[in-house]
Amino acid sequence: MFSGEVPVFQQLAAKITNDIVAGVYAENTAVPSATDFAAFHRMNPATASKGVNLLVELGALYKQRGVGMFVATGSRELLKKVRRDEFRTQFLRPLLNEAHVLGISGEELHHLIDEEEREDRP
């Protein structure tokens, strides 16, 4: 499941993020513990803890001592905002830079995107 391109703890955090955004884990519901994630994904428990703690530090998860780990209220929107910001940095800015280099106007770029979107639909 995990590849070698990105540290495993970041990949685990991304997987949990995807699950929260997709609604697999609803707000204020429990998520598996770092130990459970480690056992399920056959990884070092310290690595799993590091991935879970990224989301705790972000405010998407919170720990209730003696009870478990839970999805924080508003985490879905928080994580979508973080993902949008990453999308802008990783994809949109390079796209716009390349379009500028190639002399593609904003209007042409919109047209190309609309065209691609139409072709991707069944």
C-alpha cells in the first residue's frame, strides 16, 4: 500500500486525511489508534504514531485520555482547505507558469480544461 517515494508516516496521515474527507470517519467519531494502524498496515508503531500526531498537531484529530482518538469538529473542512492549498501549490501554480511560458491565455486555458473535463465524462 505504501510506496517509498514519501515517508510512510506522511502516507499514513494522507490516508487518514482521505478517509476523513471522504466521510469514512465522521466528525466526533473514533478512529483506530496508532497501535491499530501499525498492526493493520504492518508498520512500526512509532511510525504510525508520527503519522497520527501530524493530524493531531493540525487539529484534525484529538486524543481523549483513556478513551481513544477522535475526529475533531470541523476537521473535514479544515483538511479540504489544506488539500486545496496543496493543490494550488503543487498543480495550479505550475500549470499557470507553463501556460504563461507557452503563451496560453487564461481564456484558452479555461477552454482546454473544459474540453478535458468533457472528454473524461462517460
